[in-house]
Amino acid sequence: MSAEPTPKTRIRQKAEELFMKYGIRSVSMDDIANALGMSKKTIYQYFVDKDELVAAVVEADVLDMQQDCTDIAHHAKDAVHEIFLTIDRVMVQLHHMNPMLIYDLEKFHFRAFQKFMDHKNKFLLQTIKANLDRGLAEGLYREDLPADMVARFRLESLMIPFNTDLFSPTKYTVADVSKEILELYVFGLVSPKGYKLIVKYKEERLKQAKHDTVSGKTK
């Protein structure tokens, strides 16, 4: 049996849940306290202010994301499979994410935003480059691929789904836009050998989705 989370962890986890759903600016310390059924005074025993709480949420998320990336790379059968596993993870992580979260972070909590950007520009760039190197070594990516340029393009494309001027939240979700961008990205990378794997992995997911739908109807 796992241990009960500490009050500080419970506060951080509830704050993350509310931030993901509503954005950061829209969620007050009172909202977090009410959702937890505790007083705001109790929250301030663990976090000096909202800025410190936001920083704690981002720090924990960054560590989780880095662990996810490491696990995915370790368990992937090949470089193309790694991207499909990433798509699966993105669909879970970003399914209910409010696209205003990144804007709120940059505008009102710059210290936490810098932590996120440091993760993006160092760890994620390294992860993307490692995948490109793997795909080239496996013969799954095009030999003429300008790897450094492509890695930086992929890095910046991570932010596109959060542009609400391009993708209205009433019509698109961050997860769906991220998925489509990742699929377009991998199609641009692959050699004929890698293309066959894309077809294989997409067919496997289609079969699994149909199976899940049928199973859901029969429950």
C-alpha cells in the first residue's frame, strides 16, 4: 500500500489539476483551498504565495516529463516507435489541458516559465536529437536529413498547439493538435523502411481503438 501524500503534495497536485483545466490566472488560492476542503491559511503554511506554488507545480511536472521521455526512449523498439509512444503519452497528458496555461505562465509567473523553457531548450532538444540520431543509425530516417535544423524545428513546433489565435480552444484541443503535428513530423523524417513502420504502428493503433470501442460498448 502506497503512503498517503503529504499536505504539501496534495496542495501541489490539486493546484496542478485546476491549472491544467482552467489556466493559472483563473485559479485563485481560495479556489485551491475550497477544492481541497482546507483553509487558505493552511496552504500558506507550505507555500509563501501563488508564485511559489506555481513554481513547485512546474518543477514537479518537468521532472515527470523528463522521466517519461527517458522511459519512452528505453522501451521503444525503434526511433519511429519512440515517436508513437510519445504521441500516446501526449494524448494522455494534454487531453484536458487549457491552452492558456503557457501564456499565463509566461505573463504572470516568469520564474516558473524560465524553468519550463530551460527544460524545453536543453533536455527536450537533447531528447529530439537523440531520437534523430537513433533513427538515422537504424536506417529509418532519411540519410539527407539536416538533423540539427530539424531538431530545432521540432522544438519550436512544441509551442504551436498553445497558439489560440491559430487553434481556437472551442474547436481544437492541445492534445489533438500536438498529435497531428507529431504525425506530420515523423512522416517528414522517414526513409522507405521507416515509412513501413509508420503504417504498421498506425494500423496497430487503429485496431486497438476499435477493440477498445467494442469492449466499451459491451461493458
